[in-house]
Amino acid sequence: MTRIALKIDVDSYRGTLHGVPALIDLLQRHRAAASFFFSFGPDHGGRESRRLSPARYHDRLTRLYGLLLPAPRIGVRCVDGMLQARAAGFEVAVHAWDRVGWEARSPSAANAWIEAEMTRACRRFTDIFGEQPHACAAPGWRTNRHALRLTQRLGLGYASDCRGTSPFIPVIDGEIVLCPQLPTTLPTIDELLATGSTSVEQAIERLVEEPSRVAGDHVFTLRAELEGMCFLPAFARLLGEWQARGHASSTLRELIGSRNIVTLPRHEVVFASIPGRIGQRLLQGKAFLPAE
């Protein structure tokens, strides 16, 4: 049986306000497990580069926040929705403080900026949920060595900051970071649509078959702003088709919890482009000092 961990990135105010409850309802109807990664700071959706993200699919208000409209504080105005996700039994974790700022600045940011952003997000998580976060996921798979090192210093159980094929211990510039990475393994709907020649229906058809093409468990990243709103019917179909084929949904915590972390392989991480996105993203690289 193939397990597919559903990683839900919650990027915006309206995604938290409207997309999260819609996804909770859909997932509960399908009795599906999932992990929600929340943003907690200001929604600066209006400042987002259309080159680096699926911002073209966002609603009009989101495209104005922080530009022509004040940036709403997600972690203040959307607490009820966040608590609803946990109360419904879903995993909750940290995505970012200012998600737009992170995607724009993190690849070249200094350690002080990285620590300040992550500290603010983790503190707000603790204020809301009454416990320390145990996991994080870098927005847009954009990050740097300082952020990777910080996942170890924070004592996180795992991070999901990259794209790849299977869980591993990351190595950056020869330095081993003792926080497992649980990479996204499947393409996203918006990536498949990026060429303009693929319809939503065709994207879903490909994703239905994708887990069967490569053996092992998978991680699928979706967004509250997309699959929870404009792509909600498409995601409902995808979820139903996966279940009909015997694939089981999972949280990321369950996926990593079934592995012996001591025996996870070590892999270098690299920064490179991926199909359907512009800009450098973190990718799982080759094995580090594999046994001969």
C-alpha cells in the first residue's frame, strides 16, 4: 500500500480564513489525514513576485494585501481556523512568519534575519497552540544553509524544505544537519499547469497515476489558497481517485515516524530549478559518502 502524506501550505489570510475550513470539511468527508503548515505574520500577497509563485491563481484581495490594502495579521485574525485544524485531528506545524518575504529574501539572507523570522513564527505557534512546534516547511522550497542549521538547533522532529524522492538526513557544504528532511516527491497542480498547454483535468489525470510510477511513499504539497479554493473540486477528485486505487493518506509526522531516523541515508542538498517554477529551490542531491 502506498502512503501519500498531504502537506498543506497555508500561505495567506484568505487561504487561512476560507481555504482551511473547506479542506478540513473535504478531508473529514474522505476520512483523510493531512498536515497543515501555517503562516503567522502579515499577508503581503500584493508584493509577491508572479515569477516565483502561483500568485496568478490568488483571489483579487490577496493580490492587493500589503500593496494597496493593509496586510492582515494571519496569526491574530485566523486563530480559530488554526485551532479548528488541530481539534479535527490534523497535524499542525510552522510554514513562515512573512511567507512572501521569506520566498523573496531567504536564499541570500544572513543568519540573523533567518533566526528572527523563524523565532517570530515559532513563538506565535506556541502562543496559539500551547506547545512548541515540532516541524517546519520552507515556503516555496526556498531556503539557505542558515535555515537548515536552525532546524537542528530548534530540535525539530523533521523539516520539509525541499523536493526529492525519499526521507533523508541533509548535508550542506559537507556539514551534516541532524534534522530529517521529508521532501515533496510529487509535482503540484500549478506546476503542471505552468506551460499553459495542460488543463486542470489533465493535471489531475497525471497526478492520479504518478504515485504508481515510483515505488514507495510520497509527499504531495497543496495550498489552502489553491486546492482549498479555486482548485477544490479538482483536489476532491484527486483524493477520491487515490483512495479508489488503495493509496492511504497520511500526515508527514506519521510518515517520518515509521522510519528509523538513525538509519536514514545522508544526502547532499543542492539549489536548482524545477519544472514549472522559476528561481532556485532546494533539492535532494546525491548520497553523501555512500557505502562502497
